[in-house]
Amino acid sequence: MCHGGGFGNYTDNASFCAYVQNRWSYLEVECGMGVDVATLTIDSSLAATAQAAANAVASGGAPQGTKFVGGDFTFTYVNGCDANGDGYFTKNAMYTAPESSMQTTDTSSPDACQFSGGDDINGLLYHYCQWDNDQNFSGKLSTQPQHVGCGTAVDTNGVSWRVVQLGP
């Protein structure tokens, strides 16, 4: 189980996606939105894409995107960096990270649950505001992703690979 504090715990794909939705709607306040103004609606086609990506990684494939390494040895792959290398993410970004069920029984470990971790995932996903390089994002709901799909698959080592696929 991944302990998500006030945003809810998650164990399976449905509770994981609900967690992402809850945390997103609260933390997007950093982008000039009010709490619960910027929400993510679950989209079945994005969920299918995310599940296919999770299955591929759990079957031995490489995660899609660029590996971002943060503090506490956390890491997340992001597919959806702009094509020109300008340093922003698109509203179609995909996030992939491993979470070990062995580690997640220790609630003191910040590394076990990448999507409920601290500043690293906040900066890459929950607090990120400049989608598609929009410099005038503050308070504009139209500049933020509004749909999400999630996928979860477990590899032969017992590691859960979780994927978040965003969409406009």
C-alpha cells in the first residue's frame, strides 16, 4: 500500500488513479487555481494507453521518456517533453515510475511510492504549471491538462510499475 496522507492511500489501479486526481486538484493551487478547480477526468482511452505502457515495462520493456532523478533516490520517466528541448512538458505527458510492494509496507520510506513522494514528483507533475510552454498560465484552467488515464502492472520481481497518462 502507498500512503498518500490526506489524498488517500492506494493499492490497486483504481485507487491509484483516484489518488492522482485528488492530489492534482489540491496542488494545482500553485498554478493560480483554487483548490478543487483544476480537476482531472478519467478517460478510458488514456487509461488504455497507460495500461499498455505499464504492461510493456512490467514485461521487460524500457519505460518511455526521459528519466528524471530526484532526491532520496526517487526517479520518474516522463514522455512528453517538448520536441524542441525547451524544457517544458506537453499536456499529453506520460509519467512512469516503479513502486515496490516490499518497500511500501514501511511508511517511513519516501522512496517506495514515487507518485506519493515529496518535492520531486510535485515539481514534475502536481505543481507543474507551464504545460505546452504557456507563459501566461496563472489561473487559466484551459492551460492545464484536464484528462487522465492510469495503468498498473507488476513485474516478475514484484515491482509495481505505475503510469499516468495526461491529456488536454
